[in-house]
Amino acid sequence: MSFYHPPPCLHTIEAAAAAATAEPETETETETANPRPQGIYYLLRHPVLFRPLRQRLPLALLISTVIITLLFVFTYLPQVAFLALFKIHGPLAFLHAALAVLSESATIISFVLETFVIEEQVVDIFDATLLLKSEDALVARGRILLPAAVEENGAHTPGARDAVQRLGEFTKSPFTRFSCWDVCVWLLELPLNFLPLVGPWLFIALQGLSSGPLAHYHYVLLVGLKKKERRVYFRRRRLEYMGFGTVCLLLQTFPILSTLVCFTNAVGAALWAAQVERVKRGEPVDRYIEREAEG
């Protein structure tokens, strides 16, 4: 995930499903999670989560580098020239154009990598994180889980030694479908980048509004929400997901780091989902992510 970790959702999944055909209920305030860099911190504390990303990481880094390079070569100077129409010259124009190119590259990299290159690895990291947080039943709704090895009398019985090894075949597809509509929305919002000074930030915020819910697309599939119910669920938590998506995209504006953030986002999103599940069961919010079941 990013440095941002939103609070647990204020409704249960069942309430969101009911809201598809009923009037909105009054939201109940819940205890918020600790907003520290949970995704990055948790990934660093659990090296086992690096295993799914090793195979695709070199290719992802290469693609990210190519995208950033091409955008700077072909769009940087034209954007500097365009800013001259608004009487913006000198260092400010060059800085603004650089921010615009980086914001554009962040959204393109996120879309390309998570749609065509690392989608399966992101889901594996998400599920493995849920297993580390003892959400086995939730993960089992979407894939086969292999039995874990058990230590008996100083020896391990046959089985998976860690959370990643427990991940089996999918029983339902966790992958998002390519959407031409998302591409059209991106093109329509792209001109915002050319607004002096505030343009790149507005562009990233609007992209965060659309990309934030994608972080929990796999989660809402696991809990069984239908298409209409998913729309209601995300709409009623629009600001939470917008904040999540926006901060993720801001981190992805940093070259090289943008690729790793795609994976840490998955860890952070899984930690968020685990918190929501705890709230659904009436358990206290786990403010300290160090307290997990090792798996």
C-alpha cells in the first residue's frame, strides 16, 4: 500500500448489499486504524510476501522505465510550450510540465502493470496478506488453500511452510476486466493536467476516485457482492477510496518506486480488508499490525 491507510468501512458488507434496494442507513462511527505506512511497513516485516513479485519485478521495472522515458521524450517539451500560452515561463513552467508528465506516467504505469503484467502477483500478495492476518475463511471463498505444515515433536508434517505456499488454484476469477470506459474517462480528464499549478494535483485526485475501488475489487468478489451491490458499496465510501487511490498514485509519481508501490498497495488494501472483517465480527480494530498470526 501507500503511506495512507484509510479507516475501516463504516458499514458491514451485508448493509451495503441491502442498500442496493433500500434507503441509506445512518452510518455508525467506528474506531479508525493507525494511519502509518502500513503497506510498506508490513511488506518489509514479512519477506515471504516478496516471493510472488520476484518473477515479474524485472519486467515491471523495465516497462515502467520505458513509459516514463517515452513520456518525457515526446510530451515534456510540448507541455512546456503549451504553458507559455498561459504566460507561465522559466523554471515554473519546467517544474509544472515535469509534474504533469509524472502524474500521467503514474496512471499509465498503474493501468498497464496491474491489468496486463502483474495482476496475478498482486492478487497473490493480497491473499497471502489476508492469510497472515488469519482470514483463511475469506481467502478460501476464492481459491483452494493448501494445508499448512504443523510442527509435532520437533518435526514438521507435510504441508505448506508459509502463506504464499498455501495459495492454490482460483475457484473464481479475481481479475478485473479491461474497460474501454476507463480509458475514455482518462482521456477526458487528461486536459486537467494543463491547468497552471493545480492541474496535475486535480488530475491525480480524480484518477484516485476511479482507481481507489479497484484495490478492493478482489475483496468484494470474495464477500460475494453482485455488480449493483458493489456500486452501492463503493459509492457510499467514495471519499475513503478516493483518498486511498490518490495517495497511491502520488507515490507512483516517483520513478522506480512506482513499480514497487503497485505491490505495497495490495498489502495495504489487504490489511484494510482484514480490519473491515474484524469490524463485521464485532472484534476491536487491530491498531498494531505487528499482531498477526504467522502463516
